[in-house]
Amino acid sequence: MSRLARNPIVYADGIVCTFADKVLAIKGSNGEIQIKIPYFLDLDVSDKSMMISLNDPAGKKSRNFPMLGTIRAQIVSAIKGINNPFKKTLELSGTGYKSAIKGDILEMSLGYSHPIEVKVPPSLKVVCVKPTLIEVYGIKSEEVGKFVAEVVAYRKPIPYKGGEILPDGKGVIKKAGKR
């Protein structure tokens, strides 16, 4: 566990946190997240802060002690996502590569004989800024990253040819082929 778990978690004015039946509900202008708190942890929610503590007689020697920092990090991440949604950008680079949103489906032409269709989860917002630029927004960092990884898996970076889906403007060092 990090020493951060000893510090209170402070949140902004527009956020409402409630804790009942070992479930923490965090509500804000961008949505709501519910986090299940394990039985061996206690959460003390006050006006604009909360404190997490271990409810185990073994104390620091408990096997559950490392979870204190993990759950705290999940709560802080949820509060950040409620304040400002997480954003990831995907760039399609390749001849004829393009994308479009049709309802809740992201349709991409990636050089295959057929278009690739990916269903967008209801908790995420996907915007095609340009045909070759996709932005993914969501309040849960894990869901945003999982969706981006799923889309990138359709065309992984190839160092010799190009034609790939690049997350957040990351480039691939091009290698020289045979001469």
C-alpha cells in the first residue's frame, strides 16, 4: 500500500458521493459511477472528502492491506472521470483508410474486402472529427482504454509498410526493407 491511502480523498463541489451497502455511488454532471467496496474496507464519506480505512484486526499484516491503495486509486480515477471525461484519439494512417459513425456503430474501411463494424458501448461517446481521426470519450478510464485497444487490434502497426491505427498520435519507426 502506498502512503497515499492515509490521506483523505477530496472532491469538487459538483460531485455527490453516497456510500451504502458497501457500494460507493459517485454522481456528477457527466454521469454516475458505482464502485463496490470490499468487506474488509471501511469508507467514511463527509461533505467534500472521504477517508478509506482497513477493517481487519490483523492491521498492516493482513493480506488485504495492499487493497487499500488499489481501491483508493479506483475512487480517485472515478472522480477524475466524472469531472473531466477521459479522452483518447485514434489516427487512421493508410491508403483509403476512413471511419464513420452510424448510430451506435463505428464503421471503418481498413483495406480489407469488407468494412469493419465495431459496436460502441453505451457508456462511451465516439466522435469522428475527420474521416481519419477518431476521438473516444468516457468517464471510466478502463472502458476507454479497452475500446481503443479493441479498435487498434484490427490494424496493428507494421514497421515496414505502414497502414495502421495509431492511438494518441504515437508513431511507429519505419524500417527499411530489402535493398
